[in-house]
Amino acid sequence: MTNKSILVIDVEKCTGCRLCETVCSLDHEGVVAPKETRISVIKKEETGADIPVVCQQCERPLCMEVCPSLAISRDERTGTVNIDESRCIGCSMCFMACPIGGITITKEKKMKKCDLCGGKPLCADHCPTKAIEFLPVTKVTEQKRRKGIRKMLTLLNY
């Protein structure tokens, strides 16, 4: 795991600008379309929190465990958990299994999720407040990621 990196989310820094959604959909789909993005910013009106929700490339990905068509696998070199859309049967099992809502469903009823933009996630590159960072895996960054996930889940009332 020496050259692997992870997304670290700090929900307290997110201003809700949605630039992450814009660059994601533009890069992956060729259009600015929030419904077609692999990251979603959820606004909690009662608390005023803006929460970027994106696949956390879990150590033990439940999405991969429940996929009946084996469409989800981990790239051992990068650590990225990927969905092979050509193998996806659209059963939504991975969608239901994801504890943070990091998988979305396409119009074609296929699942999609963050692929870390091939190792250079645009959401992190363009986040003006650094609420989303792509950092090398270390003990400290792993602790920051877990703290961010706990905060995200608390704010989402999961």
C-alpha cells in the first residue's frame, strides 16, 4: 500500500458550492449534470451542513461482497474499488449495501461510483476549501478519513 492514496472528507470545510459535482459529471459524462455525478453534496437544512458523499473505497467493501455478477472488484495496485458496468445487472444490491450512499444508479439502471479519476480525483483538485483531499495512505490520513466518515454518518443520521 505504499503508493496508494485515499479521499479524506472534512464536512466542516464544505461550503456547498458543488464544484465537485460539476467537475465530476463534466469529466465522466461530458455534461454538467448533478444527477449524473459520482459525488453528491447533501444539504441538511435543519443543521445547515453540506455533506459531500462519495465512495470511500472501503477496506472491506460491502458492495463488492453482495454483487451477484462479480461486477465489483478492487484494483490491487491502486486500491480503487471499481464497477465493471458491462457486467452489472442492475440489481441494486451494492446500492443497498453501501453504508454511506456512495453508489448511484444510472438512467440505464446500472450502478456507478467514484473511480478516483484514475488516480487524480478532480473533486479534490478543484475543492476550493480543501473539504475533499486526496492524500497518501498513512496512519494519520486513515484516522482523518475515519473521523470524517463518522461525522458524515452522524450528520446524515445513519
